[in-house]
Amino acid sequence: MNKAAYILTLLIAVAVLAGFMGWLAGVFNEKVPPATVHPVTTAPTGETYSVSVVSEPTLETATGTISARDKTVISSRILATIRAIPVRAGDSVNMGDVLVELDDRELESQVEQARQSVLGAKARLNEATAEFERIKSIYEKRLISRSEYDQAQATLESRQAEYQGSLRQLEETRTARTYTIINSPIDGRVIERFAEPGDTASPGMPLLEIYNPSILRLDAQVRESLAAGVHIGDELQARIDAINKEIPATVDEIVPSADPGSRSITVKALLSSDAALYPGMFGRLLIPTGSSERMYIPQTAIRRMGQLEFVEVLEDGRAVRRFIRTGRSNDQGQVDVLAGLQAGETILMPGR
């Protein structure tokens, strides 16, 4: 094959390839003339809702833990065997209810011994008193020496001191006997039980832990710059995720010291009473930092197409589909619209 034939064959191959590519691209198909595509519209029916902008405070959260303001650990003041503990974790108690009973037999014996000591000291005091009166009358007649009189007086004072000491010992043993019954110092609920009947209770040993469930507070760690604007008595809100509620909170205490590690200050806020709250729960203290404008629409007005959200907007008497981007919802069943709508526009509510 000469050079001219080779070039001709190559040109034919290129032309065939170009024609095939053009066919794939639709060059030989009939074209649709350009036109304007109008949005999907429907005739407006049903109720309408006017979109408006509202101003609401911007909030910053400070995480914390719920704790009991009134909490106490019940312990023994004496060394004794535990006879009974009539309460368990979760039980409600009233002030004065019996929580722990200790074995009082040894203390009862000590009380009886102290009582006998008082009787003996009283008898010796009576004897010393009578002897002193006798010595005194003889001394006044100048029949004995001054030293004998002084000795009788010293013996009387010694017996008086002995008697008073025995009385105090009796009072102490009686008081110690009252420690065998431990009563609740507050109205509250038992958190934990650390001992069982038969155990030996020693002074300072924890037996029970009780808290007052009606007075709980959120201990939140607030960053330094934000804590500067928080004051005792401020009315805030606390978000409790476990029960999915916001609860009113009043700032009750601000710890006057910052944590050097986290650069935060502990703010304690009293929570409104709620039976669903327990110490140890996680919570967020909502602290206002300013205000912002938001646009809310009813959640029922939003329709979905796959992952997209849209509403029907009333334009020139027609319902036009408008895709939107939403944010968080509030407790009133409304959703914050981040993009797609403007204040003053009217949206159509879906018919029931």
C-alpha cells in the first residue's frame, strides 16, 4: 500500500468514528426548542400562615450535674452492734423517723452502774455532812483543834465533788444510750444503705445517705467570661436531656474560685421541683448572651420529598412549591426556618 492509499484509509476511519460519536451525542435527533420552566403550582386551598420574624434571646449552655442541696450521711456516735435498719435505698422518710437501731444492752448496764454509783456517792456525802456538822459543833466549843475541823471540811467537799461527778457520769451514760436510736434529721429519701443488721457500727462510720428530693440544684461549670454576667437570683432555664424538659432554675450560689484547668466557675442553680429529677443526672444551664431574629413556621406546614423539605407559598394567587432549610424546633410545635422564606410571605397549611 502506497502512502496516498494509507492516508485515505485513515481519513475514512476518522470520519466513521466522528459520525458514530455524533450519533451517540444525539446530533442527528430532533431538538426541543428552549422554553421557560415554571415552578410546580397548585390552586390555593386550606388555611394560610403569615411568616414573621421574632426576636428571641441567644443562649449559651454550661454543662453540669444535678445534686441535692440538703444531703446528709447518717453515722453512729458510739461503738455498737446494729440491731435493725428499717429503711432501704429509695424509701421516703420524715424527720424523726427511726433509721437505725443499735444494741443498747451494754449501755443499759452502764446506766445501771452509774445509777448505783450515784447512790453510793450520795450515802457517803450524807455521812460526811453529818460528821462535819458534829465536828463543827465540837470545834465551836473549842474542844478540838483547827486542823481536825479543816480535815472534816475537806472530807465533806471531797464527798460533794464525788457526788457531782457520779451525777455527770449517769447523765453521760443516759445520753449515750439515746445514741442507740438514730432518727432522720430531715424529710427526704434514702440514697444508699451502707450497713446491715449484725454489723458493728463505729463512730463516724457511714450507715445511710439521705437527701431532700424537693430541693435539687444544677451545679454547672460556666466559663470565666460568661460567669461574669451571672448573678445570684438570676432566673434561668435548665435543660435536662434525660426527661427532655426545660426547667426553671434560680442561681443560688456562685463559687468564688475558678478551676485553673478548665478556666470555669461553678454556678449552682436551684431547680423547680420535679419528681422525675434525681441527683447525678446530666443537665445544661441555659445562659442568655444576647438576642437574635428567628423565623418560625408550624411544623405541620412542612412537607418532605426524600431528604428535601418544602412548603407551598402563596404567590399571585397561586400555591408555589418552595424548598427550605430548617433548624431546631421549639416546644410550641414550630420549626426555625434558616433559608427559603422571607418575612411577610404567606404559606399554605396542608388540608386535613
